Amino acid sequence: MKASLGLKAAAFAALAFLHVPLLIVLFYAFNVEEAAFTFPPPGLTLNWFAVTLQRPDFWRALGLSLQVAAVATAIALVLGTLAAAAVHRTRFFGRETISLLLLLPIALPGIVTGIALRSSIGLFEIPFSFWTIVIGHATFCVVTVYNNALARFRRMSKSLVEASMDLGANSFQTFRYVLLPELATALLAGAMLAFALSFDEVIVTTFTAGQQQTLPIWMFAQLTRPRQRPVTNVAAFIVIAITTLPIYLAYRWTSRTTDVH
Amino acid sequence: MLTSLSTTIYRRPWLALLLLLAPPLAYMLVFYIAPLGVLLLNSLWRLDDFTGQVVREFTFQNYLALLQPANLEIFLRTALMATAVTIACAIIAFPLAYYVVRYASPRWKGFFYLAVLLPLWSSYLIRVYAWKLILAKEGIITWFFEQLGLSGLLEAVLSIPAIGGPSLSFSSLGMFFVFVYVWLPYMILPVQAALERVPRSLLEASGDLGAKPSTTFRYVTLPLAMPGVIAGSIFTFSLTLGDFIVPTVLGNSSFFIGQAVLSFQGSSGNIPLAAAFTIVPVIVMIVYLLIAKRTGALEAL
């Protein structure tokens, strides 16, 4: 049966709604204008790319964001996988509670996590650092790894593990040579998602970063108190470029293996 | 060594469970649940107006302060926006998800899936910023209306008191567009997942029993897709409740919850009041989650 024209139009209109603003922001990176957002732009230039790439604050923020995201993802990978393994192997233990606990940081507004961490930092007089940022990020990254790993565990057949044990492998060998290869793509997808979430996080970070600026914090400062407005356009262009490619690749890798049901 | 350790663990399933569960559980307790406890505690303390220090005495004065008309207005404004955004997201997401699940070929399905994910993963701030460009007074929407000779219509909409403003980029209406835009993928994905799970045999059975396609949609598809909509609404609602970026970048001077919390905490250093302020969205979301749990929506996340 064919879809009605109205339904098709609504679907493609929603898709256009999602993408046209991104195309516009890419286009504005070439705008010559410095102050306003006049459409159509009076002229196009590559000049602002050079200006942006020479701004040390942009590079510092990008560097910090990459580091924070890498460490938060590593923590989330370990904790999320462990939690998924635990929940998968036992039926009776308060598994619903654990799922809910891991889900809370993304189900409750980010500002709650932010102000909760901020008030603890204040109460215990903990100095702001790289680690206060990382801890805030890892709390909501764990659930993405957990969800992906748990879904893969559920699809895995128990007989593989049993066969491995029967052939004399110990638990660690079974994990290394049987479970891990099976889990790999799910973990990769979970890690990509965790990395993207952390790389993009601004609400929690506002409360847990002292003077340090992650890229989103830097962007937010640019939006509210711009030093050079066109630099924001170019930074947007660069960020879209560097996030799109890995996400596309991750999708290709994981869809190839997960489509086989 | 490893083998004997492995055997020890294998013989005692509870030990294995403990070893697996301890690190994630400890992390969440120390870095999430404990801070929530500190937050709750803080909301019962008060700020000394003269010294600007937090006084650790129990008091409900922060909660009483929430009842001041100015603060109630902030809650109401935020909740109304979150509700409107959630409804709009559901209305836009549903046809897209329905088309993809029911009619798109596998190739197109992959394309749509990626097309919904990509904006989600390209920076949230950049997507907000994109709309700042689009909605600006001299921006693309104004230009578009001028080309169509409909500038008067735009002016008329902007002059409506509660939703208008000096330009779309400083109005509640603009804010609404941006919220819908940034959270839309969070609605599409769970709705799509729920629709995927509606068994085709049920639809065929309904048709065989003489139901028209619209009847089948109304009585079979829609109820079965509802958990997906509810799951999506948890995100759209919660994300709008706690956001301070969109109201700061696009709003006027009237506060949303997130901005109020940020300003109590930041400029006035009044963490107790900021804490009490966040307890409200926490309670709202916990009630929401409990209701969602009963509909089975949490399974659809």
C-alpha cells in the first residue's frame, strides 16, 4: 500500500525542518558581515576561518572538550558494561531499580544534576577542576553504554559462553575471547553516543566548571557576549564537520552488524 | 591464579554479581544520589542576608519563597512552555515516524534514521544559534515574509502580547520554535521504536474483521504507539523544564526555571533558594516517571 500524499508531505517537511537550519548555519560561516544576521548576506569570504583558527581560546576549549569527553566515555564504558552484565545475568535482583537509577540523570532536567553537584562542591569545599567536569558528564554517559550493552547481551546466545567454559576457558578468557568480540560494536555505538553527549553538554558543565571553558561553554559565551560574531559561525561550521563524520561512520559499522536479527 | 580466581567467582554467583555491580552502583551513589541528598539538605538551609553565608539551620523559608507570585509565575511559564513544546513535538514526530515504519523501503528507513540522528548529535548550542540567525529581525524569516508581501502578518503576530516581542528572536513564539526544533529527535526515536513493535498481524486481523484503515489506526496503532509518545514526552518535557540556554539566547527578561536557578546560584550565591527551586521540577518529573512506568513507557526508552 502507498502512503497518502499528505502523510508523505508531513514526513518530508519534518525532515526538512530538522536539516534546513543546519545548512543555514553552515552557509553563514562564509558571511562577510560582522555585526548583523542580514539575509541574504552581502558577500561571502573564507577570511573568518583564518581568524577562528588563530584564536587560542577556541583551541583551548576544543581541546578541553575532547579530553573531558574521552575520559567520561572511558568511565561510562567500564561502569555501563559492568552494570549491563550484572543486570543481564540476574533476574531477581532489583534490576528495575538499577535501570531507573542509571536513567535518572537523563530523565531529570540537567539543571538538577548541575545544581546538586554544585551544592556538593560547595559543601565539601572541593576545588573546581577537570575532574569535577568529568564526573558530572560520566553520570549521564553511563546509561547510553548500559542500554547498548544490555540490548546486545539479550541477543547473545548463552550457549556460546557455555561452550567456551566447556572447552576449559576461565571466566576472564571467556570474557576476552567470546563476550568482548560479540559486544564490541554495541560498546562502540554506546561509546560514540556517550562521547557526543559529553562533547555537547553545557547545562551541567555550567555548574561544575570553574574558570575552564569546554567548547559548549565557550560557544555559549560567544552567543551571549560575542567578541567577534562571525567567529561563532565558523566555530559552528567546524563543530558540525567534526561531529558528523564519526557519527556517520559509527552508524555504518553498527548497522551492518545489528541489522542481522 | 586467574583460573582459580575464576572458579571461586563461578561457584559463588552472588560474588560475581557483587563484583560487577559494586563499581557502577558506588559511582552513582557517590556522584549522583549523594549530591541529590546534599541538594535536598541545602534547600532546607538559608542564606544570611547580611553575611551572604549559608546558615545550616533547618527552615522552610525557601519553600515559602517559592509561593511568591513572581516565583509561581516562573513555574507556570516554564510548565506551559514545556507542555506546548511536548504536544508540538508529538504532532510533528508522529507522521514522520509512522511514514518511516509503515511505508519507507529498508534503504529509506536507514536514511531517515540517520537523518533524525544527525541533528541530534550536531551540537545543541549550534542548533539554537542557527535559529538565532533565522529568527533575527534582519534574518531569513523576515526576508521571506517580505518577499511574499506578508510583513504585515508577521508584525501582527509579533504584537500579540504573551507570545510576541520586538522580533521573533526575542519572543516566546521564537523560543517555542527553537525548543520544538532541538528536542524533536528525542520524540521521533521512541515513537518510531514503539511503532516498529506494533505487530503487523494485529493490523491484518483488524482489517480482516472489517475495520477501515482509519479505525485500525484509531483503535489499534495509536494505543500501541502511546508508550512511545510518553517515553518521548519524558525527554521533551524534562529538557524544556531545565533548560536555560534557549530562554537566555532568545527570551526577554522573564525568567524560566533554569535561568532562575542559575541566577540564584551565581550572582546572589543563594544555593539554598536555588536548591528549593530545582526540587519542583524533580517532583514533577518523578511523578511523571511513575505514571509513565505504569503505562510501560520506560521499556520503550
